[in-house]
Amino acid sequence: MALEPGSPGPQSVEARPSAWGGLSAILDTPQKRGITIVVILAAMVIAPQAFGPYATVILTNALLYTILALGLNVVVGYAGLLDLGYAAFFAVGAYSVGILTTGFGWNFWATIPVAVIVAMIAGVIIGGPTLRLRSDYLAIVTLGFGEIVRIAARNLQITGAASGISGIEQPWLFGWHIARQVDFYYVFLVLAVIAILVSVRLANSRLGRAWLYVRHDEDAAEAMGIDRVRVKLAAYIIGAIYGSIGGAFFAVNLTAISPQSFSFQQSTLFLMAVVLGGMGKIPGVILGAFVVVLGPELLRDLGSFRYLVFAVGLLLIMLFRPSGIWPSGGKR
Amino acid sequence: MTLTTILAQQLVNGLVLGSFYALVALGYTMVFGVVKLLNFAHGDLYMVGAFTGLLALSAVAGAAGTSWVGVGLSILLAMIAVGFLGVVIERIAYAPMLRAPRLSILITALAVSLVLQNGVLTISNGQVLAFSPKLGFAGLNLGPVFINYKQIALAGTAAVLMIALELFITRTQYGRAMRAVSVDRDMSELMGIDVNRVIAVTFFVGSALAGAAGTMAGAYYGSVWYFMGFIIGLKAFTAAVIGGIGSIPGAMLGGLVLGLLESFGTQIPGIGSEWKDVFSFSVLILVLVFKPTGLLGKSEQERM
């Protein structure tokens, strides 16, 4: 068999990766793993009290990125598809909430199902035709889709054109007015935990195994009876749902949204979070999300130069450590 | 203005726009044909070309002036510089990845694109720089339609470059080697073709064309900035897909078709110029749905 460029060569054969990646090599017993998770969670719960309001804003943002990176990870890490317009789904969620709450007086919680359905429909429209073709096409079509959504948001009346939508009401939950930054921090913490649990369950599900097979050898997977278009579409739509929910909560957190929040740069930041930590590995993706959010804070003095630092970092990681910065345990 | 005048004027605009798209699409399609890589950084090479052209113009201004000769020289210099940049990028970033999984190489290409964009952002401080050669506003009146000399020179240069490329591909040894590698890389290697050299030549030629298009666009529109390659990269890809990706005549045809579609499409009531990009991406999606092989592409059984 001729080894075509781009086809997985012998060196890309790896041991079946678990969603926990290299973590299992260090934390080899369930006890150690349990203790680590409890410690991290406890640290996250007391973090707002310990670090003050500024850190709370940054950490809330890091949790939002965790949710979005986990969603994008379903598309990129699990199914092996490159999505360069992920901010579009984020925008769909945010604008659904913005339009329905400010324009039509809906309750925030009632808008979430609508946001999810709209994102799913968008996912089918974009993914349906392109997933049948070469996987490269999806990358560039999603790039175009991201631009379409941003341009539409900037030019339509209903999305408030360039100035966006402001005055989005902060939600109530059983008498609790989610309004302070700390409140939102805990809401995002809960959402991130749910996102992690769903990601773990997905990786171990029948669908998760199907993604693994499709990612490694599409032809063989199809010969085994896996409908590759359907499982890819499933990944794409699940990713869209994550993005949309993240966007919905993003909108109520900031109470104002504008087209600049959904640019191509935003999509690349999400992708960077997934790639930096290690595609397909949940702890790696979480780490990546925190690096992407906290890194620019630490490099703030560098100004726009920090984006160059990020870009060079991404290139170096792809060249020298394609499996991400998270230690890759086990056999390669 | 009568409807015919508007249409004729849009025809000219469409052909000018189409020439840019075609030149950039050619590089996309050539690289794709030879190494099966979607070079996301291609649009950014166009952007680097525009900046290099601006630099070159100020460098040769003393000797050759900033008129036609000066601009011609700076196009040439930008082609050489960007051509070499393309080869360097291929050697550093893509060569080690050519046999890696497809997802890795796509992300690498994106990383290269971000490095170029942010590199130029840092150097130029994110500013829009004026690119103002003294080419005048004179032109020809063809009946009711006015065509200025810049537009004629631009379409002419694009045509000359495309003809030169066609001759290069069909008549020279490198062109033949390039076609062989795009059909079967391993077999070409067994036949004694220096595949790495062919890939380098492909990157050089493709990037040089993007560099030429960048300089011409800078001189034509009068300004350059670090993000100018992003949209044209997308458009050129659309053009390459319309023509059939991997097909060189397809890229030329696709570029012109897209340029014309855009300039006529924006005349349709309800589709103003702010919707221009949405219009062309919708065209891309429709082509992928109904004719994914494009106008001149051959249908190939894809091996994943």
C-alpha cells in the first residue's frame, strides 16, 4: 500500500488513549485520583475568597473557556475534525439569549433550549454537506461560517448591529439573583463540572469508541459498520451545544454582547486551548483553557506581542510535542 | 447610469477582483495538488507580499521612481522575497509534518498563519499603512465604461503571470515533475524525481504568485495592514474549490467566476457590499453541496 502524505503512517499508531491521558500514569490508583479531584475542587470553591474580585473575574473567564474548550475537544480531539469557526456557536448561544430576553421578554432559563436548538440546526446546515467530503473542507467551511455569523451579527437590526445588545437581565434561580461576579463564578464552576462529566461519559460511550475508530482509520471504521458521516455529525452537533450553552451564560454574565466577542481570533483561542493541553485528553484541555486565559494576564505587559508569543508557542508545540503539554503517559 | 452601463462597469470590477482571487487561488491549488495540504498561511503570504512590496517600493523609489517602473520592480522583488519565505515555511513547518495525521498538519498550517499575522502585527504596530504609488487616475473610455490604466495593468500582469505559469507547468522539466508528484508521490520518487526539490519549487512559485497579488492589491487599493490576507485567503480557497481544487486552469477560472459573482451579486437589491463576504461563502457552501469537484476538477475516490 502506498503511504500517502497525510495518511496515518506507522508512527502515528498509539496505544488506545483514555480520556484521562497521562494522568493515569501518575495517579495510578482510584484513591489518588479521587483525592486529587477533591483537592482541586476544594481549591476552586475557596478561590474567590482567597484571591479577591479581580482574580474571580479571570477565573470565571477560565471556567467559561474550559466549557468551550471541552466542547471543541469533542469535535477536534474525539472526532478528529478541525473546526475553525467555533466562536459562531458561542455567538448563536449568546445572541439567542440576548434577543429573546431583551426583545421578547423571555425568561433566561426558557431561552436555553432555544439557543441549543438553533445551534443544532446551524451545526446540521454546516456539517451536513461538508462532512461527506474531505475532512480538510470542514476546516475552511467552518472558517467561512464563523465569518458569516459575525458579519450577520454586525449588520442585522435584530442583533443590534455593531453596538450589539446591552441590558441583558441577570437571571434568578429559585430566589437566588445571580448578579454578583462571585455568583457567576460558582454557576460557571458547576457548568464546567457538568461539562467535564459529560465529556468523560461521552469518551467512554459507544459513540466515543466510534469517534476513536473514525479518527484512526476512517475506511476500516466504515467497514466495521460505523456510519462515519453520522458519528462525525454527532460530534459536530454536540460541540455546537456546548458552545451555545457557554455563549448563553456568557451573555448573562456580561449583560452586553457585541460582534467583536465572536471574531476569528476568538475561535483560534478556543482551538489553542484544546491543542496546547493535548487534544482528546480532558485534564490537558482544562489546563489548556487556563493557560490561554491566565497566560495573557501574566504577559499583559507585552501588549499585542503576546499574541505572537502564543502563535509561536502553538507552532513549536505542533512541531515538537504534537500531543500537547500535558505529560503523555503510557506507550506511544 | 443605465443598467447596461452598470453591468459593464461591474464586469470590469469583477475581472479585476477575479484576477487577485485567481492569482492567490493558484498557489492554494498548486500546493494542494503536490502535497495535499491546505496551506492556511497562503492568504498571509499575500499580506506579507503587500508589505514587502511597500518596502521594496520605498527602496527602489530613488532609482526607479514610484510610478509604473517602480511598482513593476517592487512586484518582482516581492515575488522573490515571498517565494523564498514560502520555501522556508515549508522546510521549517511543513516538511516534518507531511506524513503526520492530517489534523496535525492543518493545525500547523494555522499556527504558521497566526505567526505571520501576529509577526506583521507586531512589526507594523497594527497600523494601516498607506501604499501610494504615483500611477495617476487616467484611463480609457470604452463607450460608456471607464477603465483606468491601473485596472488594465493589473489584469494584464495577472494574465502574463498565469500564462507564464501554464508554460512552466506544461513545458519545463520541473513542471512535468510537479505533475508527476501530484499524481503519485512515491512512484515519482522511485522514478528518480527529487521530490523535496519539486515541493520546494512548488512552494516558491505558489508563494511568489501570492506575493505578486499582494503587492498589486496594495498598490491598487492604496493601503496595507496585517489582517488583509485573512479574507482573501478564504476567498481564494472558495475560488479554488469552484474551479476544482488541484486543477490549475480551474483556479484561474474559479477566481474570475468568483470575482464576477461578487461584483454582480452585490448589485442585487438586498445584497449590499456589507454582505459581499456572506454571499461568497454561501456560494462556497452551495458548490460543496452540489458539485464538490468544482467546474474543472476530476472526481477522485478519496482515500482517508
